[in-house]
Amino acid sequence: MLLGYDPPLRTRARALGLLASSGLIAFTLSACSSSSPASSSSLSAKQQGCTAVSDVLADGPDPDADSVGYAEAQVLPLGQLKLADATLAHAVRQLDTAYKSFSSTNGAKGTPAAIKVSAAEKAVNAICPNAAP
């Protein structure tokens, strides 16, 4: 800007209008193109529950390397889940109980406890594909 130069009112108004509309466009684009995940209110109770169960079951030792340690690591977190979907909540309670039994038998293969774990994992996976190992 030149010292002592005063642009006409029309030029200043046009510049302010352009600046305001650019800001509005930028705001609109940032609101519409958000890269954040879907809000929890847009997810169903089942989807929210499946995410929670998958998160819990992803923690702990590798189930193939240490099946007893894995089962023991899941008992407390599974028991603390508050699931709104009744079918999923029932399947998770069964899995929690199966893991407790499996841990108490020290992970013996072919026992009723091991069979219950397998059945309970299948029941959870039927509701939430690939959530359980």
C-alpha cells in the first residue's frame, strides 16, 4: 500500500466482501470434509458394541502363543463392558464365562472348557465378524 493512498470505497467494499466470502467457503469446506470417524451417535448399539468388544479382544498376549494368558487377560475387560445390544451382551457374557473356565483348567485342549471357548468365540463372531480370535 502506498503511503497516503486511500482506495475508493467501492474497492475496499469489494476486498472485504471477497475476504468474507473466502472465509465462509473455507469454513463450509472444513465442516463438510471432516476426516474424523463417524460420531458415536450415528453408530448403532450393535456397531458400538462390536467396536468395544474388538478393542478388548485385541489386547493381551497372542491367543495362539499363550492361550491361557490371553483368556486371563480378557476376563476383567469383558466383564466391564456395558453393551446396549442384548444379543451381543449375552454372547460376551458367555465368552467371559468360557475364558474363566478355560483359565481354571490351565488351558487343557479338548476339555469342555476349551470347547466352550470355541463355541463362545463363534457366537461373538456371528454378531461381530472377526472380533474374537
